[in-house]
Amino acid sequence: RTPELPVGKSARSDLVVGFYIPVYYLPLEQGTFPLSAPRGAAPNVSAILAGTDVTLNCFFKKPERVPLEKITVEWGMMVDKETIKHLVYTFQNESAKVHREGSQVDQTGLLQGNASLRLFNMTVADEGFYRCRVIITPNTYKVSSQLEVSARPSVSLPETATVMEGQERTLMCDITGFYPENLAVTWLIQNGSRVARGSMARGAISRDVCTGMAVPNPDGTYSVSSHITVQASAVGSGGAMYICHIEHRSYPDGKYSKSILLTVQGGNQGKSDLCSNTLFALLGLFYWFHYNRKMGFKMVKKRQENKN
């Protein structure tokens, strides 16, 4: 039930942005009724992924018998509450003007009190505050919305890798195309290749880890690389699962992990190769001596025959 107000005040719910917002106003001048959200009310926040579509709601109570040509709609991206950064969509005198490609207001909906804005193929540049303003002279209706656009990164990390016994291996995790810039990378380890990926038997690695600074891309997203250098002596006989763990708002639960199985290629293989190479060298040397000895014997015998 609408609460009772002092004489001269009234309560209406003419303007809604995604949900019910009671709106109060005072008649400042006869026949003029500016309308806005209650002072201190936070704007409706929509969080979406780049590349998707979104609808910013803006409903108003249209007076009866008002034709379409009497309705003016202005959607703008705002610097602050009163300053427009740039216009997104305008409708006036039954004519629409699209300032941001891929923006739309259903003109049929305007006759039903619906000035909601449809934005297609969102980019990170579309993030910010928006204001819907509907003018039906002498009344003005306006409300603000906040739009958060996130870009989910692409994570590159090989599934498997090997390290020679007694040596070290650098594992690189490349994270590209994310927005906003705020992103955290942690390396985790699970000893033993049979340990379940979701097991709690894993710990964060703080040594030999290097994560670079986020680098901006031409499309407004960011990229970063993180690597860890692993000594073969730190890897168990069954191998170890190294996990690149990422925290970013673009993921449904705020985090994502990708793993690589690192195994040790034992030194016995290297020793075996060395032994094999040595054996072949000795056999070659033996054959060379044997061949030259045989040829030398034949040459001596031939000389003796020539003398006789």
C-alpha cells in the first residue's frame, strides 16, 4: 500500500528500471512535474560479457491520448549524473537517430510506456553509466542504469611437458583478451599424476614464479603472461600437476584453472644413449684398425712377391 503523504505531495511509480522503484515528486510549477528516482537510490547494474546483447529497461506511465509524435526519448552515456559523454539513441518527432551502431528502442513499445534500450554486440567500450530520459511535454521522466562489461580471457597452457633429470623447465601460462585489467594469477601444484584436479591436496607456489604486467590490446582488453621455473628434483616419480589458477570477474564463480602434467625424463636414458654412442665409436675404431691392418699385411706380402 502507498504510504500517506502530507498535503501537496503525491507518490507514483511511473518510472521503473528493471524493477519497482517508487518515485516521489513535488509540483514545482503548475502543470510541470519533473520525475526522477529517489535521491540516493543506486542505479540498476547489469553485468554482461563482451560480444553479447543487453536490454536496459526504462518504463514510464504514458498519459492517455498522447500520440507518438509528442514523445521524445534520449538515451545517453553519462560522465556523471548530469553530464552526457555521448548520445546513444534519440527519438523525436517520430524519427529515430542511432548514435551508437547496434542500439534500438521499440517504437511500438513507446505507446505502452516502454522506452527500454536494446544494445547489440557489446564491447568493453560500452561499459559505464546510462541515462534514459523521456519527455512528454510538460513532463520529463529520467533514470540511470549502470552497465558492467567483462571480457573472458583465453588461457594457453600445454597439457603435458617433460623435464630432463638434473635440469629445469619453465612452464608458461598465457592469458589474453580479458577485461577489466584487474586479474590475479596463482600457481598451484599437485604431486602425483593420479591426484584429482579438484582435490584439496594442493598448495600455492610462491617461489620461482614470475607474472608480468598486464599489457593493453587495441580492442581495449588486456593480456598477461605468467611462468614458473621447475627443477626436476621437485617433481615426483609419478609426475606433478602444475595449475595456472586465475581469478577474474568474467568467470561465473570468479575463478578458472588450467593444468599441465610435468614428468621427469630420467638420466638413465641419457646414460644409455651415451653408452650406445661410445660402443658405436669403439666398433668403428676397431673396424678401422682391423681394415688398415689387413690392408697393410696385403701390401707387405705384395712387395715380397715382387722381390722374388
